[in-house]
Amino acid sequence: MVGAVLRGIPSVWILLFLSSLLLSPSAAAVDFSHCGGCDDADDAALWSTDNILQCQKVSDFLIAAAYFSISLELLYFATCSDLFPLKWIVLQFGAFIVLCALTHLITVFTYVPHSFHLVLALTVAKFLTALVSFATAITLLTLIPQLLRVKVRENFLMNKARELNREVGRMKKKEEASWHVRMLTHEIRKSLDRHTILYITMVELSKALELQNCAVWMPDESRSEMILTHQLRERDVMDPQNRTIPVDDPDVLEIKATNDAKVLGPDSALGVASRSKLEVGPVAAIRMPMLRVSNFKGGTPEVMQTSYAILVLILPNDDSLGWGRRELEIVEVVADQVAVALSHAALLEESQLMREKLAEQHRDLLRAKHEAMRAGEARNTFQSAMYDGMRRPMHSILGLVSMMQQESMNPEQRLVMDAIAKTSSVASTLMNDVMQTSTMNCEHLSLVRRPFNLHSFIKEAVGVVRCLTGCKGVEFEFQVDNSLPERTIGDEKRVFHIILHMVGTLINRCNAGCISLYVNSHNEVEERHNQDWMLRRANFSGGYVCVKFEIRIRKSKDYLVGSSSSQISQGSKPSSSEMGLSFNMCKKIVQMMNGNIWSVSDSKSIGETIMLVLQFQQPVTPVSGASSDLYRTSAIPNFNGLRVLLADSDDTNRAVTHRLLEKLGCRVLSVTSSIQCMSSFAAESSFQLVILDLGMPTMDGFEVARAIRKFSSNSWLPLIIALAARIDDSIRDRCQRSGIIGLIQKPATLAALGDELYRVLQNN
């Protein structure tokens, strides 16, 4: 603050202040009375005493005027400037000048005769001037060291200012370097291709650092050599051997060992191989890490050797250019950014490669799925063709057998015919199950519960088993509990299938011995302690009955000897409880019917038993086999000339169904297609009943039924019954919407056909 104030005081004023100190004695103090040559000077015209006195008088007056003006200027300066630390010095200096001016002004009046008071005033003024001048001199003694200190501080501030300028220059250089880095980073991030990133890096570094050439070296697949992959300026003639450098080169090892940029020597193999001209300037190099997705499998980096690329930068042969700290810092920052960009590019390349592989796998999966669908369609087509080829003759056989069962024959023939009918019915059910599970791709089987005679069922089963054992040369015996109910409700065909499977399994496991069949009531309370299972209660409205089928085989002694010797030679003994896949399927069916099945073998492997326990529903009202109504006078009804129109595209099944209807007393007209059916119905309107096959080509049975109802009058509509190879809820719903009131599942037997016609005629 003091230095700033002192620098504001004009130098002219300081000179006037010093001159006033020298000229402060007034001319009036000169005593001319002691001048020895003054009398002689009076004779001269110019330098006479009067002239000299006159000149002194004028000079004193001018000095007084000048001092008064200086004091006024100091007063103005003190009021307009902030001179708080030096205000007292300025006031002393002003008072000194005013007193000096006053002294000179009084002296002007002493050149003429004057009074004593004037001399007294002059004396007082000189005394005051002496006091003020003495005080000002003392004050200047303390001011001079401050002035010297101000000079030293000024030099210090000037040095600080120069250092600040140098620091600002360095900051500007750093800002310029960061600007180059930002520009380069911005250009790099515009592309995600590795080659584009490297080319942009070399071009931008060449512009920023005025490079003569720039090159990138990358390791080969075996990481034994560094290969020159990218170069800003190619050499006119270059030896192919100079494009590779071993990884154990000293410069390469030193560069890979540090994160900083390294200046290479003039004889460096890496620098020589990277230059595009023979004469080049200084060379610098830095490493760049190369990361890949494989380094981060499992979420954490794998411990593996890091791969590095090397960036080589070559300046032109110019003494004004060199690798300073600023240039090396730019190279290091740019190398870090390029390493990150290359890592991102590698990540994207591998991701793109992975996406392409996934897309290819997806196409392969779609192709495999399409082929699997085509194979499935071909399988379904083949199964449908095979099913159609097998079911049609089977349906014809069942229809003919059901008709032959009504003829008179001896007991042996009756037994054989009943066995043929039952086994044919089971085979037809199995074919339907196979077709249903294969087309729906599931293992769900539907049960068809209907009333049947349990005693007749057991009798038929015994007859079939007797035929099977007779063919195999195995003895057979059976025992049936007479207390079993006569009429029950259940899936008769599936139960018969399971019994045949049980017998066939035991016969196949032993070709010699005796088969025993025991059928009796099952008392769950008495046998609960012998079994580790309990039957699941069925929710039947009319009650239920549990029936146990026990099939046992006793092996003969000859078979036991032969089987034991074969087991010893084989070194293993088969387990009797391993019944195979078909047994498991039978077990699922039994569980669907709220029953259970299991196998038991004795400890000596002499015999083996298969147990089957089933729950059958008991009907609420007994079903009588005879009726006194119009159509049913026996077990098989007679419809007495009922006019029936039959439409079926299969010739054999149509002929069999035609014969069954005639056996029931109907007058039948058979047609082979839906078009003939509609034409016959339109030509003759006396048909009381129409039987349609739902699987006819061109127009199925549903369309024919809707057309018949459309063309019929409102006063009279024929009764329509459909023949279907498979019956489910969807088929029933479509039949109801099409106006079909009856439904018969193929194969159409005489009893099933008569019962359905009887039901339809009684209810309509």
C-alpha cells in the first residue's frame, strides 16, 4: 500500500521539495553592508545594487507564488487520493512549502525601508520554516528505508509475475494437449472398427505432433513375434523380414514393462523397421493393452498373460522438433484412450461373432424343428394310414363276429367265438389308444364307463385265458366267487386288456407249469396289514364294489432245473418284480380306475403272482336284459322294417353295417359318398333314420347332417346317427351343433348298434 502511494507522487514534486530545502534561505538575509566591492558596482549600469535588489525582489515574489501554488496542488492531491499511511508526511511537506512561500513573500517588502514589525514577522516566519524543515528532514529519515523496501517488493512481485506467466504458458500447453486428446478421442469414438480406430489415431497424432510416420505392431497368434499391421506411410521398398520383430527384443521387452512412453535410440530395431525414410528424427514408442471377452468369463478376469500392441511414433529429421515432456504426455494419454477403444472394438467384434453363432444355431434349431415337425407329420400320416389299414378290417371282423354270436352253435364254438369277439374288441381299443396318444403327444387315456355283466365278463376272460394257455401248453385252473354282483359299471375293454396282459406276462416268463385265476371280493380291512397301500375312494353315486383278480403261476420241476442252470451260467438272477414298460402303462390305467396292481414272487422262485384290485360302480337301478316295448322283445331289438339311409365310404364296413342293420330288422339303403346320400335323401323322403360316417371325404358327416336338416321341412326331420372312429367331448359338441342325436363308436357291433338305435327311437 505504501509503495503504491509513493509511486503515485510525481517525481517533479520530489525534486521541487529537495530544491526548496536548498533554496530556503531568503535573499533578504544577505547583508550587503559587508560586501567590499558593492560600492564599485554601483557605477555599473547593468549590475548596480539597485538592479540586483530589484531582481531579488522579483525572484522572491515568484518563489512565493510558486510555493503557494505547490501547496494548493498538494492539498488537492491529498484530498483526492487515499494517502492514509502517508497523510502526515504530505501535511508536513505542505506546511513547509507554505512557510517557505510566506518567508519569500515577506522578504519582498524588506527591499524598501520597513518597520520593526515587518522584521519581526520575517523572523517568526523563518523560525517556523526552520522548525518545519527540521521535522520534515527527520521524517524523511524514516521514509527512505520504506522506499527501499518498496523497491525490493516490486522486484519480488515482478519475479512472481514472470513465474505466473510461465505457469499460465504451461497450463495453455496442457490445455492444448488435452484439446488434441479430446479431438482424437471424439474421432475414435465415431467408429467401432479396430482398423478405423488405429488409422484415425495415426492421422490425428501425425497432425498434432507433426510426425513423419506412425506404426502399430501387434503380436501374432503364438505371441512369439510382433507383426507390423498398420503404418501411416508405407516405405517405397521394404524387406518383408522387417515386418516382424521377435518379442524378446530388448526394446520390445522394455516398452512392455512400463506404462510410460519410451524414447528409442537411433539404432533400435523397432524404430528402424517402423520408419518410412532412411533419414528420420527421434522415435518414441508406448504399449497398448489388448483385452478380450475371454478374459472375463465367469464374471471375473482370468489369470492369463496380457497381450500388448506397440505404437511407434517417428518425428521428422528437424532439430526444432523433439520428444519433450508435453509430447510424451500426449502420447501416453492417447495410448490409454486407444487401448480402451480397441478393447471396446474387440468386445463388439466378439459379441457380433457370438450373435452370428447364436443366429446360426437358431437357424439350425429352426431347421431341426422344421425337420422334426415334418418327421412328426410323416409319422402321424404313416400312423393314420396304418391305423386306417388295420381298423377297417378289425371293425369288419368285430361286426361279423357280433352277428355270428347270435347264431346257434355248440358250447365249444360259442367259447371260441366269444374269445374272438373279446380279443378283437381289446385289439381295437388298443389301436385307438395308440392313435390317440401319438396324435395328441400325451399319455392321457380316456375311460369309457358303461354297464356290463360281471359274471359274463369273467366267463369270457376265462375262455380267452384257456385258449392262450392251451396254445402254450400250460395248465389252467380258475376259481370265481359266486357272491360277486352280476351288474357293474366300468371300462370293460380296458379291464379285459389288463387281465390278458397279466396272463401273457406270466406265460412269457414261464413256458411250463400251471396258471391259476382267482376272482373274489376284496376286503380292504382284512388285507390292509398285508399291503402297504390303500385304495383311493371313488366318488360313485350308487356305491362301489372291490374285486380282486389274482393270477398265479406255478413253475414245473423241469423248468426250474433248466432255468437254475441257465441262471448259474449267466451269473445273474432276474428279478420277478421287473415287469417292463407295458406293466407300468397298465398300472397307470389301473390307477385311473381307482385300483392297484402289483407283482409278488415267493422266496424260492417257484411261483409268481400278479394281483389286480379294481373298484366297480354299482348301478342305481338294475338293468334288465328284456323289455316289453315296441322294439325290444329280446336281448337284441327288432325294429320291424325301419327305413334307414346308410352313408359310408369304406366298402367293407358299409357292407358289414348294412348286414347288421338288416339283422336288426331294418330296411336299408347304402350309399358310398356324401353326394349320393344327399341325392338319395332328396329323391326319397321316407327315410326315418340316417346313419352317417363322420370321416367321409369331400363332405364329412357334420356337413351332410347340416345340409339334410336345412333341406328338410320343419314338420318332419329325420333322426341322424353318426359313426365315429374316436369319440371325445369336441366330437359330441360338433354333433350336437350339427343336429346329430346319436353317436356310435366304431367298430359297430350288433349289440352296440341295436342299443343306440333303441335309445334314439325311445327318446325321440
